[in-house]
Amino acid sequence: MAAPSCNALGLWVRGSGQCLGSRFILACQPFCSSAAASGTLNAQKLAEKLRSQKQEQKTKTQPVPTNPVQRRVQELVRFTQQLQRVHPNVLAKALSRGIVHQDKDLVVINKPYGLPVHGGPGVQLCISDVLPILAKMLRGHKAEPLHLCHRLDKETTGVMVLAWEKEMAHQVQELFRTRQVVKKYWAIAVRVPVPSAGVVDIPIVEKEVQGPQQHYKMTLSPGYRMDNGKMVRARTSRNAHVAVTQYQVLSSTLSSALLELQPITGIKHQLRVHLSFGLDCPILGDHKYSDWNKLAPQKLSVGTLKKLGLKQAKARHIPLHLYARQLVLPALGSRKEELNLVCKPPRYFLCSLRRLDLRMPSQDQSGDDEAGRLRAQ
């Protein structure tokens, strides 16, 4: 088959909605000659390459904000994008620097923000892809790949457990499945829950959101509802999952709070759903669950935006302020005592704590030290 001509490529890109104008015609010429020579370049690859070049040019010309908070937000966005483009060896090296614990059975890492655990549509690089490389960095070139023991959402940071042997990974997974692992998360909420400590015990189900932006979300499926001022039993969904979350306010102001969350069950997006729809206290940076009816940047109060030093138009760049702080694994295998694993908060989390006038618990000395360094900057 003859290689497509320059005109054919130009028509294809315009037909797909890419309005590149004269810049496309100029950029097309060298690619067209190359395609004619090799016969391997097709219109789709050309369009992808042009989009990539346009995005790189946009990144290069983007002005640097003068506001330090906006500058850190921009850096975090750029870092998240770079995670998907780095070489697997570079990512494995970064994960090795964040190792929290290592023994003959387990390796525990501090998962970075914006990095998916598994592959999927649009995912170019994930943690599971680099486990063979990480294993070789830790034990030499003959090492077998590490195995995942559980998962964290792409936007969640913190403690993540890996195992050297598949059998050990299965044992740890069974501990998670039978709820023998103590899991504690920290989150910054944009409102303060009432009461300040309690248990949310409301089943969760996945439903389709109707409207101009049709999509699926996890939501509450309570057993009772109010009808004309009376509490009546609701018809339960067969697809609903039991979901239980224990929470406690660690620090609060009038408009925000630092929470410790302990999920008793492990349902998808459980903490985010219980906080947003159960307690009406969505997590800072949770753009998916702050509003049920639409997918849009989180709407923040004027006071919160002022403290963060941001405008509402930039709120879409705020990362999810949820991190897996602590895991307690019971005795397993040759280990005769429980294993207490604790991760430090990410830097952006500490910056937001300081900006919102929220204090770290006094017993967390390492976090206080880091917060003190941030105040001095």
C-alpha cells in the first residue's frame, strides 16, 4: 500500500477536530517525506506527535507564578505529568529512596501522589510495571519481581506493602481481606464533622449519574430514609456493600479539619464517599465526590481560598489531601510480633496544614519538625 500523501494527512487531522492551521502544514512537510521513504508513519502517529509537541511548547512558555502557593501547585501538576513519562528505571530508583521498611519477606514503600498502582487505559507507567526493576535494585540482577499485597488509589499517598514471594503476598492479602490489618489515614476536610468523633456505618453502591455528564460514582445506600418527617425503611440494593469508617478530628478551625480515618471495611472510594456524602465534609482536592451531580473542580469557600492563596479558577489543580499514614500488620511467618509501619505526610499536605492553621498531633514529632521547616521558608 502506498504511503499516505501530505494532503491526505492534512485532511485526516482536520477531520478529527485538530485545528492546527498553517503550523500543521509547515510541520507536516518533513514528516511526509519521512513517511514516503519508510511507509511506516501513519496519520494517527503523526497527530499524536504533533499534540505532544504542542503540549511541550505550552509547558515551556507557561509563566511562572509569583505566588509561592500557586508555584507549588504548578510544580505538583508538572511532577504528576512527569511520572507518566519518566523511564521505568528512574521511577524504580525514586521508589527505592522512599522505602519505609525492608526485611526478608516484605518491602514497604511510601507511594507518591499521582502514580497509579495498576495499568489501564491512558496509563503509561504504574507501580506494577517497575516491580521487577525495583527488586533487581534491592537484591541484584537475579532477583525475582516483587509482588503487590494491596492497592491505593492513584491520588492517595502513603504506606504500601510489597512482598518478595507470591505466597507471602497471598498471606498479606488474606490479612487485608479478613480485616486483620489496622489501617489509619489522615485527611484534610474542607468542613468540620459533627460530632468530632464517631463511626459512619452506611452501605455503599456504584450508581450512574444522569445528566449532561453521564458517569459512574460510588454513593451511599442507607437502610432508612426520611418520608414526611418519619423514618422509613429504604429498599436496599443487591449491589450495595457494607462500609464502616471510624473517624476522629485531630485539629480544626471554623472551616477545615485534620481527620484521622480508620476504614474497617475496604470498599472502593469508601473514605471519600463517607466524608463527602455521609458527613458533608469532603476531602480537600476531591474533585470527584465534592458534588454528586457533576464532574467539576471542587468549590471552595472564599476564606479557604484566601488561606491557600489560590483563586477558584486554580482549584482544579489542588491534589487530593488523603494519605495512608499507618498500617499495623499482625505477626506473620517468622515474625513473632506485629509490624507498625508509619509514613511521613507529603510536602503539599504539610503546606496546606500550615496555611489552614491546622496543627499536627503533638506525638508526631517528625511531622512537627517538617512543618517547622516549612514555616521557616
